Amino acid sequence: MENISLGRTLTVLMLGAFISILNQTLLNVAIPHLMNDFNVSATTVQWLSTAYMLVNGVLIPITAFLIESFGTRSLFIWAMAIFGAGSVICAVAPTFSIMLVGRIIQAGGAGIIMPLVMNVFLTVFPPERRGAAMGTMGIAMMFAPAIGPTLSGWIVEHYTWRILFIMVIPLTLVDIILSWLWLRNVSKLSSPKFDVLGTIFSTIGFGSLLYGFSSAGSKGWDSATVVISLVLGVLFILLFIFRELGMDSPMLEFRVFKYDIFTISTFIGSAVNMTMFGAMLLLPIYLQNIRGFTPLDSGLLLLPGALLMGVMSPISGSIFDKIGARPLAIIGLAITALTTWEFSRLTSDTTYGHIMMVYTVRSFGMSLLIMSVQTEGLNQLPRHLGSHGTAMSNTVRQIAGSIGTALLVTVMTTKSTVHLADYGNAVTTSNPSVTEQIGNLGQTLAAAGGLPPETAQGAALQVVYGLASRESAIHGINDAFIIATWIAVIGLVLSLFLRRSVKPSALKPIDMRKP
């Protein structure tokens, strides 16, 4: 390890993490505007988030190889440069396809930045101080979601969404300059062999799996495309796992799952990500497209919860150092499950204040467990498995977040269609009560607007269809939140089995070459 200034190193790394997270949270509130500008559906537009997280997930396993090959300094500078190039493409994108390419390139940089930052923290801080250290890092990570949605809402409402990408470009350039001046290598360099076949297996596997989940919304779960994609995904992921287990120096070390606390914490983190990322996409659609709130209103609603997460992050870290992750995880997931269930009861009259309160309480629950659960699992691993543990934890969580987002948007889309069909079955000419109500509405419109009876009757049918579409969309979102609630409950059950990690030096050695 070279002589480093800890303060300068952490400043550069946390600024990079802040920029990449800020960019992701800026986009969520703008999703409804992007749907309108590019004339795409919710199923299509969600690829801006799911493709971003998927590329993150595919790249994270390679990060351990990249860190050992190129070192902290060079790798970080290149990652920020790639992220900046993607931001430029997104800022000028004339079509949705070009926008998606820009997002994928952005993810190519961001997918390296976050595990690199976590690896440095695990290297420079001993296990007994990691809770507070991760809590400090959490301030930067939570500050971005705090200001992102509100800032995005204000910009989208008054200007163009392109500014969301333009504004991160100078920040990226500043961080590249600072990393060139201040950053030094934290880890030792070696010459690991790049696993080409493993990379191909993991990319095809995770890509096919996510494509299958995402396509189900438009094609249906029984579609040949969806079924083949899911089967291919599972098959190639299994090939990837067997490939890595058979190697002496694997790209992604699956034997870290021999450590029980690490395994449990990773799956809890996956459940949290599936619940969290899906909601971050569904709420802006509900608030703006269905309820008619402005983007600024949508951003302001998320602000108190994000600020609370930023305040609670170092506090949760300090509590974790004293009592461990189990109490924090149980309380946090209980709150998360209850508030997510509350979101499954949205109506066309749910008040703005109620939604804000539920989201804020939900954010408080998540602030107790996001960093603490992951740190508990990583603390169990011996030092030589630190980078592999970070890569595995982040990979599984990112892939879970991608699948969760795709799954919940698919549930929303398919269930909305089912509910609309149910309304269509109820609103028929054979239903005298409905026919009478539509007739009365037609007469009211004819009298109010001076319309011919036939025109007024057609307008009445359009009004009824619009109301049915609105209610169907709300019910579809509620169904998606019910699925998210069950995912949170699974995480809560798993948290009951967490226990305090012992120091890695006290662990009985495990022969990592045994399958």
C-alpha cells in the first residue's frame, strides 16, 4: 500500500459514489416525462433503470479482477471517465435507444465505482470500526437521494430533463482531476487471469433472466420469448456457478457463501433492494401520471425520507458497532414491511401528506439496516476474501434490485390490464344500471356543452373509460406493492437468523479449494 492521505482518499471516493447515486435518483422523478417525450410505455422506460442495474451487476464480479490488475487510482479514474462519457450521450440523446445506450455506458463506470469504494473502506478500517466508517460513507450515499428527487422535480418542471445529465458532467470532471492529484493505490497489485468464459456465462445468464422478467409485462408470462429467456438465464447462471467453483482463482468466489452470516446478510440485502428500487419507480408514476402532481411535488414528497436516511446513517453505524445488525435488521424490516403494505392501499383520494408520512417512516426503517446488514456479513470474512465478499454482496444485491424493478413493473402492467378488462366486463349494455348512468352523464354533457346527443354519449363513454383506466392503474400499482410487501416479510424472517460476526482473525480457517 502506498503512503496515502486517508481524508483525501475518502473525499475523492465518496464524491464519486455521490455523483453516481445522484444521477440514478435524479432520473426517477423524470421517468413520467421521459415516457411522454420518447412516447414509450412504463414497461419500456423501466429499462433505463433495470439495464443500468443489470450492467452494474454484471460488472461488479469483474471489479475484484480489475482492482488487483490496475490498482485503485487508475481504475477509479477510468471508471469516472466512462461514467462521464455516458452522461454526455444521455444529455444529447435524440431517441430512447440512444438514451439507453448512454445509460448502459454510465453503468459501466458506476458498476466499478461502488464496489471499489467499499473495498477501500474494508481495507483501511478494522472490523470493529467499520460500522461507524460505513455510516460515514452512508451520509454521502444518502445525501444524493435526499437532494436528487427534489432537484430533479424542480428542473424537469421548469426546464428540460437533459439538464439532469448535463449537471453531473462538470462534477465528474472535478472528481477526475482530484483523483489524479490525491488518489493513491490502496490495494496490492497482482496479475490475475481474466475469466473470459465466466464473464460470457454471467452476462448471458443475468441478461436473459432480466429480459424474461421485463418482457412478461408486455408479452405475458406464458409467452415463448419469456419462458425461453428465463430458462436460458437459469441455465447460464448455473454454468457460471459451476465454472467459478471449479477454478483455483475464480473471478467471483462463490465459496464465500460457506460463511453463514455473510450468506444471510446478502439475501436480506437482496430483499431490501427488490423492495426499495421497485417502489422508487412506481411512486413517481402514481403521483405524476395518475394523480397529476407536478415533478417538484413528487420530488418534495421523497425529501424528508431521504434526509432522515442521511441523518440516521452514522447513528445506525454507531449502534451497529455496539449491538450488531440483528436488532437493527428486525426493527427496520418490520417497519419496511408494514409501510410497504400501506402503499398497497393507495386510492385516487389518498392524501399527499399521508403518502409523505408513510414514505418517511419507510425510509427510517431502511436506514437502520441497509449498511449495517451488509457490514455484518462482510465482517465475518477473512481479510483475503474481502474484495470477493464485496463483489459477491454487491452483485447479488444489484441483480436482485434489477429483477425486483422488472418484476414489480411487470406486475403493475399485467394487473392493470386485468383490472381494466374486469371493468370492461362490468360496463356493458346488458347492465341496465351502468347504461342508465352513462345515459345520464351523456345528457349532462349535452346540456353543459351544447353537444348533439350522439356526440355527448360518445364523450360520456370516453369519460367512463378514462376513469376505469385510472382506477385499473392504481389497482395494478397496489398489487405490485403487495408483492413487495411479501419480499420484505421474507427479509424479516431471514433477519431472525442473523448473529454477531466474530473477528475474521478468530475464525477457524476454511479450505476455500474444497467444492
